[in-house]
Amino acid sequence: MNSQILNMDNLYYIDSKQVTFEIINNLILTDKKIALSKETILKIESCRNYLDAKMKQETKPIYGINTGFGSLCNVKIDTNNLQKLQENLVMSHACGTGSEVPKRIVKMMLFLKIQSLSYGHSGVQVETVQRLVDFYNYDIIPVIYTQGSLGASGDLAPLAHLALPLIGKGEVYFQGEKISGEAILSKFNWSKIELKSKEGLALLNGTQFMSAYGVDLILKSYKLLYLADLIGAVSLEAFDGNDAPLNELIHFIRPHNGQIKTAERIREFLDGSELIIQSKLNVQDPYSFRCMPQVHGASKDALSYCKKVFLTEINSVTDNPNIFEKTDEIISGGNFHGQPLALAFDFLAIAMAEIGSISERRTYQLISGLRGLPPFLVKNSGLNSGFMIPQYTAASIVSQNKQLATPSSVDSIVSSNGQEDHVSMGANGATKAFKIVKNVQTVLAIELLNASQALFFRLPLKTSPFLEAFLSSFRVDIPFIEDDVILSEEIAKSNTFIESLEIDLEEMFSY
């Protein structure tokens, strides 16, 4: 088996164009295959040829090419051992532990590593990059672990596990089965990659573990922020809330972009509602309803910053040293340091934790027996506990998110015998933010479950046509609950409903 037997129609070519979230989202949704453009192949070949020629005449040590690594940077390696040096690097750095990284994120790591190597500043062979392309196209997913990266010399341990199958080591998932790196080479009749000087370091230095998590979290968080506005609008209707706080005049005199767009979006969701225009007995609503534009909007603005950081990163060269053929320079620097990403992960984590926090407060208000709603949203309360405990669950999750939102980027532990004396801890920030975002989806699912139940008590008045259509889809599997049921099952259904929703990316990014 080889790349020639793939249907190579409608390929995405990796070249000099900027990779965007829209491009990545399209690749994910369409499962499109990728290929190296002719321009990219020439760049990679030219850089490798330059490095080969340089090494034939160079006698002084060049970090990572003919020296050891980290605090061993001053140890010169004999020319005859340069290939062994690179293989040793990959094997010795494969020290991942913990749970396995989700397969979709590993596949994104493959794509982003290929993209970073495609710029022609890393000194890799075309054969090496092409093998990574083959892994991507055939859904050969290396087994990688969540723990092990300090997010400073790149994501060393995770990327080592990504690289192991290139030399017939490690494990991969293929067609639903976990097999050895040696077995996958045999299955495709591939030879192992004979790593040349600098290649192991090019594969291991880089921020693709953090970046892949970042891409996944940006796409997920934008969707959840859209849904927070949507579900918040349903809750506002169920609580018989006021729409005055959505008036654009208020927001134009405090013109934070996220705030303005949130108010506008919720107004659109409510357009045509019978409930929102009825006379209100309460002049003001609690902050969790009244301040949705300000709170949701602030998280949107935070996420907008994070999106810019990750967009820059996925279009960057992040290994070390970097090779500049035109100026005849090989420069050892620190592009692998994850500090920009670490700060962004912490910002994203805090911003999304706040979305969960305000959502849980709306759920609490809905079950409190206020504004004509029965306590715990059930007709025969006492005999039935109704929706008492889902709010407990949401409160528990929100509390966990507060703990997880403690910044990782303010921490640093000296490593590599003092050579790597400040690290970003961005990888820990990534996995914590991943957990927070997953938690927020569950909290929103609980709010939607409660808000849908509460709206039944507002009949015969109806909400807007848009929200009615949304709730009709939701109620196919989760109807009005008369008597107590196992609510964990209903929460799971609500979560699945949210997970399955497909929202136009342009609409998600429209602020």
C-alpha cells in the first residue's frame, strides 16, 4: 500500500498560503486528503541539500545537528553517529504518560507538524514529511499521551510519540485497532525513515501538541459561545425576563465588540416572541439574565484574542535551530517556547469557565419557584423532586472549573540541568482548558434541559419562531417531564443534542 492508491481528487495542497480556522474546519468536516505542493517540496529539498552541504565542510559544533541536546549542547557528536543521535533523541524523549490524547487532536498534530516543516527552515527530508502526510491521509494515528510536555522546548514528549512510528517504534491506531509502529510499516510495505542530521530535533521541537489543542478548543469554544447566547435566550423567555437590557443604545455607549454583538444576537433570537413583549411585573432581572451581553461578550472578546494567537502559531516555524539558506545561517533560538500559547490557554480557560458560571446561575433561578414557575419545575413537587439535582450537578462542575482555571502559565520548573530554566507549562494549560470546555458544554446542556422544561409553564404563549424551531428539535428526544425520571439520562441526551448541532462557522465567528 502507498499514497498512489488514494483517490487524490479534491486535495488540499500544503503551500505558502495561510492556514485559517475556516480551512481547518473544512478539512475536518470533509475528511479531505492533503498533499505537498511542488513549491513546498522544492523548499524542503533545497533546505535539506543546503544542510547536507554545510555539514560536509563544517567542523564547529552546531546545536542539535552535531551536538547533544539540552544541557548536553556542548557535547560534539562524531559525524558517523549523527543518524544514531537523531533516533536516540526520538526514543529517549518518548516519555509520555497519563491518558491518551483524543485521536482528532493527534490527527491535527500531524497536520500542523507537516505545515510547520513545509516552510523550508527545518532541514528535514521530503521523505520524512511525506510519510507524515501518508499517516494523515490513511488515518494512521500515533498513540500520544497527555502528560509529559513542559511547553518550552516544544512539546518534546508528545511529539516524540508522534515521531516514533516513522522509525518503526511506538504504537498507532489504524482501522480501529492499536498496533505497533513496526506493524504499520509492514502493513504498508514501508521502510523506516532513516533520520538524517537535525531531523529528530525538527520533529520533536515545536508546539504542535499545544497548537492542536488550541485549534480544537477555539472551534469548540466559539460554538459554545453561540449556544450560550441561544440557550440564555431560551432561559430569559422561560424566566419571563425583560429585553430592555438588550437595547442597542445601552451597548453603543459602552462599545465593547463582544457586548454589542451578544445583545444583537440575542435580540435576533427573540424576534417575533409573544413572551418577550408581554407586560412584565418585574422591573429588573438578576444579573445572570440582565448582564448576558456584558458577561458573554467579555468572553467573546477574550476568545478573539486567543484565536489570533493560535492563528499566528499554526502558520509559524517552531522548531530549533532554524535554517536560513539565503543568508547562509543556522540560528539556535527559542521559537519552540510556548509562552504565547500558555497565556492564551489560561485566558481561554477563565473566559469559558465564566460562561459555565453564569449559565449555572440561570439554571438556579429557573428552579427557585420564582415568577410563576413551580419549585424545581415539576407540577407535583414533594412527591417529585423534579429538577432539583441537575443544578447540584451544574454547581459541582462550575466549582471544578474554578479550580481548573487557576493559571498554568505562572508556574515554571527548572529542567535539563538548568539549561531550560523557564518553561511555559502551556501543555498543562491546554489539557486543563480542554476539560473546562467539555465541562461548560455539560453545564449548558443542563441549562437547556431546565429552560425547555420551564417554557412549558408559559403556554399558551410562545417564544420566537426561531427558538420554537430549535426547541422542537430538542424535544424530539427530551419531552416535558411530568414525574421523576433518571435525569442523568436526560442530561446525557441534552449533551448529545448540543454535540450534534452543526453551526455555520461564519455565524460563530461573526463578532
